[in-house]
Amino acid sequence: MKKKDEEHKVVLAEMEESFSNARLAYANMMAGEADLKAQIEEMKGHEDEVRAENAALQAKVEDLQATKTWMFSEGAKLLAKNIHNGPEMTAAVAAVNNAMSVVGVNSGLHNGYLHALKKKTPYAEVPMLSHNAVEELNVEIACFDSLAFPVVEDLPKLINEPLSKIKDTLFFASGESSRE
């Protein structure tokens, strides 16, 4: 009986050890579950941060798309209009106009003197004399004021094109080669 008691004690000790190992494994599993729950909560916090950052980036992208659309559809036209109506353009056109006027006056005076000296041509037939000069100048001013820039008008068609295509188009319109 002593032998059986000893065998029982050994089996009981093995069972006790097995039970302790199971208890330890269960405790470790429960600790791991707590760690997992903490990690999940931490991830939820990061998820909110990522969602907020994503929303901010999406808003920036939408703003950039709206800016690009406006630049192509309205901004380029406004730029051309501001250049057309700007003081620099006015000064340049005025300088050319003044120079042309001087040339015209000189030519007119020269032809007038020649006519007066020769007395051969009736006044109405004096070369370069135009009774419609003011009306012709007004027509030219109207043409200048309604001047369209095809490259500016075509920009909205390029809105979804990559920057390289836009640059190529603008450089082509200006007669330059593309510079990357």
C-alpha cells in the first residue's frame, strides 16, 4: 500500500504541477488580453488622429483642386486682362503710338510741303491724307481692347493634364522650348 501511496503522491504531484502550469498559462493569457485591450484602445486613439489628419489633407486637396480650377478658368483670363489694362502695357502702347504719331506728322508735313511746292495735286488727293483717321483709330482701339489670347482661352482644356503637358503647351504658345 505504501507503494501505491507513493505512486499516488507522484501522480498527485504531477497533477499539481500540471495544474500550476495551467494556472500560470491562464494568468499569462489574461495579462495578454489586457495588453491587447490596451493596444486596441491606443489604436482607437491613433485612428481618431489619422481620421482628423486625413480630413485635413482632404480639405487641402479640395482647396488645391478649386484653386487649380479657378486659375485655369478665371485666373489666367484675369491675369491677361490685368496685363492688357496695366500701366506697363499702357505706357508701352502710348510710347509706340507717340512714335508713330511723330512719324505720321513728319510724313504728312513732308507730303504737304511737296504738294504745296508742286501745286499739282488737289487738296483732297494729297497722299496719306485721311479724313477718316479718327474713326480708323477708334476701330483699332476697339480691336486692341477686345484682343483675345488663344493660349489663355485654351488653358481650361488643360485642367486635368499633368504639369509637364501644361508647361509644354505654354512654352509652345510662347515659341520657347520646354524647360524642365
